[in-house]
Amino acid sequence: MLNQIIAFLGRRGEFFYISVFMLLIFFAFLISWLIEPRCLINGVLFTIFIVSLLSWITVMVHKSTSHGLQRAYDLLVLAALFGIVLLLIFAWIFLFWNAYFVWKYESHTLPNLLTLITGFLALIISIIVLLGPGKYLPRWLSLALASIPAIAIYLGLVLYNFLVNLLLYQIYPRTYHQDYLIVLGAGLINGDQVSKLLAARINRAIQYSNRQYQKGRKRPILIMSGGQGADEKISEALAISRFAQRRGVSVDRILLEDQSKNTYENMLFSKRIATKDFGNSHFKARFFSNNYHIFRAALLAKEVGLKANGVGAYTRFYYLPNAIIREFAGVFVMHKRRHFVIMGLIVLFFILQAILVMTGLERFTVI
């Protein structure tokens, strides 16, 4: 019987195995994502599924009898790969272009200079890749310096996985059965006025509340979360509450969390308020922030044990690259120990290669 199964599978070839693998990975991703969208592993599973899907399409095309289709597909793949390489090499152009608009329309603070800083780093790495300065240096030094683009590749993969998770999180299904809607605060203008960015969060929460009520369910309670900064006249929570009341939200449907200083505390203190108000921790909640921020906020909600997913508000396009880099930096810091260990191992590997060359043991090098 076993021999018959092996023979059956053998006749199916690589197309059959890729199809089975692709379906297994897809269902593994789907189950993981639906059960817990606040996991970075979801991006890895989704990427493996996409790679297996592309492999499946490639095998299917090359098993066809149409040589024209095969040539057209191969040209399309080459064009896509060439486009990706160009995009990576010249990404610094887009970053500088975006930095100009952020500098023009936003305040000149360090967080708003992230695309400019990243653009300079991308330009330096592009020069290293294109000009290959290592060929003018001793081989041992060239090997040691090769750790720089290697670390850049690793950071690029980590950034890619973050972006995949961020995009997937935007389309996570929403259920209108919430007890609490948590609005995350942001800096106030002139110390007491809600900014456009913060107003978008509040309006999104009110829209969600109205939508739930229109479906015949109870109106959720809004928790306005945000403390008072050193340069603010009132707490962000109070400013959010006043704005919401002007938009028609009843004061008896509002709770204030006015002690938090960051997103972690937003989640922790809001959880405590909701638990006290509800009587236990079995409430249902959603939190509201801008679309670029909700995935990192979700990771922090998970960290404090708050069972809540986020709903994102619209953000102007020119502001997104800078904001996304800032969010990526925040997620990177959350897992900094793991990343620094991996980067340390990368550097160590190239240093060992350089040492082998310096000591005349080139035959033991692997690059």
C-alpha cells in the first residue's frame, strides 16, 4: 500500500507537491491571521504563500505547450525583478523627495527627518553596491566591510515583514459588537486644540459607534486616552472629549484616561478603566489611531493583555513614509535584543572570514 502511495505521488511531480504545499501554507496563514492578527509571524507565512503561489504559476506556465506564453511570462518575471532591483538601488530618490514635502508641510522635528536620514543611508549603501569599493581594498578588509550591506539586507527583510503585517492589519475583519472604543491621543495644537491627525481618529471612532448603533446594537462607550504633556494646557483626553461632544457624542458615553504618556500606557490604563467600568476583563474593545500606527499599537495592546484590535483613520499620503519608518523603528526597538543578536552574528561571521584571509586560510572561507 505504501509503495502504491509513493508511486502515485511520484507521478504527480513537482506541480502536485507545490500545490499541496501552497494550500497548506495558505490555510496556516489564514488561521494564524484570523485567530491573532497581532503576530509578526503572519507576514512570514503570507510571504511563503506568495512565493509558493508564484512557483505554482511558473510550473503551470512552463508545463503548457504554448512557447509564446512561456517567453512572455519569462520576460514579465525578468522585468519585475529588474524593476525591484532598480527600486531598491534608487529608493533614496523617493526618500529625499518625501523628506522635502515633510519638511515643507510639517514641523522641523527629529521624528519628521527620518526619511531624510534614511535617504542618506540608502544613498551610501547604493554607492557601495554600485561602485564596489571593496575591490580596491585588501580582501580581508573588503570581507569585513561586506557586513554593512549584509546587515542592510537583513534590516530590509525585517522592514518588508513589518510592511506586510501593517498592510494585512488594515483589512482585518471588523465586528460591530464592541463595549468600548478607545481613542488614542496625540499632541495638541497650541496646548488645547485637536490637530487634524487627532481629529481623524476621533471621527473614525464616532463613525464606528454610529455604524454599530445602526445595526441595532448598543452604543459603545468611548474611552478618550491621553495625558497632559509638558507643553499642553489640558490633557489630550479632555481635548478629545470636548471635540467628540461637539460632534454629538453624549457625555455619559465618555470615559477619560488622562494619565498616559505613551501608547503603552494608553493601552494599559485604558484596559484598567474598561475593566473597572465593565466589572471584569471580558469586555470587547477596539482602539482607534491613524492607519500607520495601528499595528504597533496592537502589539503594545497584546503586550499589556488588552484583547483589542485597531481601526485606522486616514492619513495624508506624503506623511506616510516618514510615519511608517518611525513605527518600524518602534517595533524594531520592541524586539531589539533578537535583532542585535542576529546582526552581531552577521558581523561576527564576516570578521571571522576576514581573519581567515589575514592568516592565510582562504580555503576555509565560504564567500
